[in-house]
Amino acid sequence: MPNLPKISHLRVFEAIILHGSVRAAAKALNQTQPGITRTLKELETTLGATLMVRGTRGMVLTDMGRLFETRMKFVLNELERAVDEIKQVNQSQHGTVSFGCSHLKTLSIIPSVMQRIHKMYPKAQISLYEGQQSELLPSLRVGRLDFFIGIISEEISLGEFVEEPLLSCPFGVIARKGHPLANSTSLAELRNAKWYLPVAGAGYYHDLELFLFPEGKGPENAIFKGDSIAVGERLVLEADYLVIGPLAMLDIDFVNKLFCTIPVKEKLPDGHYSLLYRQDSSLTPLAKHLINEIRIECGKQVIQRVN
């Protein structure tokens, strides 16, 4: 590898060009004139070329000096940009971000995202709040949450937000393997089942009850509402409750071993997931990076379904 100039050489060369003389460059860099002259000579020796000569109005670039100036500015700009990026990452390592996410989607997206994020931002404090749009939107409006990912309802005004569609997922009825109703082929056969459904004042899950029970609920029907994955899992496995969720959940190994889809003939509405954040708020570098990782993970799921 050839002997390369030092950053201090480039800074001095840049200062002489900017200020027009060795004396002015020395004053700007808080160095002595002999020191500036010595550094310039070291740079010229390293390059094997004369970069500047004294003129009637100060230092003047030679042809080789003008050639080197262009490259030198590019190198310094790139180094400054790299330093800025590193500083942003270091600051983000100590930063915080809070976001909301549909509790069912957290199973398939968030684990992989968190794994990658914590490698780059090991000191970051990240808070996840599970729930549906109608429940978490107030927190997003007042700034308690940086962003939300979930199924977006057309019934709710989103004028102050930016909405970015991420992916659409087919939904189905999910039960434990071996459930007495596991082989049912219509929703009518599930009228008397027990259901665990998310709390939702509007949107997908709010409208879903009308779809699930078009002829009304059966006399033994029971609906328990909540937003806890842990509670839902125990209810399904130990109390024979049914849930509605994205079929992509069953692509996760431990979920596939314990749960199954009930093959009803009725096609449930797809869930359309979007990213939501406030228009009047600047996202931190950490939040932007987290969002980008979520976009990447959603893109992977889309590709997997296509293949």
C-alpha cells in the first residue's frame, strides 16, 4: 500500500486554500506559520509533487495541486459524513423508543427485528405496547408512542398521521391441535364455541364479530376479550378457546406444533397492516432504524408467501 497523507496534512492544505496564505491558515488552525509550512512540505513529499507556490497575492495552486484539491475535498467530506453517522449511532445506543403493535403480529415480526436492532443499539431502551389501533391511537396522538404497526381502521380519522402500508395477511380461525371442533368446516358449527378476541372499539376485530356470527351466537357461546398473548395462549391450550389471527403465525415452529387452523369454508377478511406515525413529529435515528428493520421483515414475509 502506498504511503498515504495524514488527515492533519489534508486539513492544513484545505485551510491554506480557504484562507489564501500560510499566515492566515496558521491563525485559523491555531498553529505556528513554520508548523503549517512544515506540514505542507510533508504532504508534498508524501505525494511526490509540488501542490502550491507563492504568488503575489499569497499561495497559488499548481496543476497538481488543483488535481489533488478535488480528491481531497471528497475524502474529507466522506470522512465527516462517516463521523456524523457514527455519532448518531452512539447517541441512539443510549436513546429510547416506544411503539405499539398488534399483539398477534408481534409473534412473527418483532423477535427477528429486535435481534438485529440490539446488535447495533445494545444500550437502547425499547418499549413495546400490545394492542389494536383504537386502543393505542390516543397514546400515539399525545406522543407517548413514536409509531404504531397494526391493522388500520377506515372508521378512524388519521388526518394528523402518516400511514404507510406494510403487508396484507390472510386470517383464519386458530385452535389447539386436537380441539373437538378442529375439523369443523363452517362458522355455523362454531356458534357455541368459546372465543378469545382482542379489545377493539373499532376496526377489524370490532367488525369481525358480525362476520363470525351472522346468525347470532349460540346459547353456549362465550367471548373473552383481552390483549395478552400469554393469556390467550393458555386459554387456547388449556380451556379450548378459539382465536382469530394471521395464518402466518403457523409458520413459526413452536406455534405450528401446538396450534392448527380450523378449515371453515368462509374466507375471513384479510388483515391489512400499516405503519402509523405523527406528521408533526421528527423520528429519532433509533426509531427510523427500527422502522426500517420492520419494513425489511415485512418484505421477507411477503416474499415467503409468494414463493
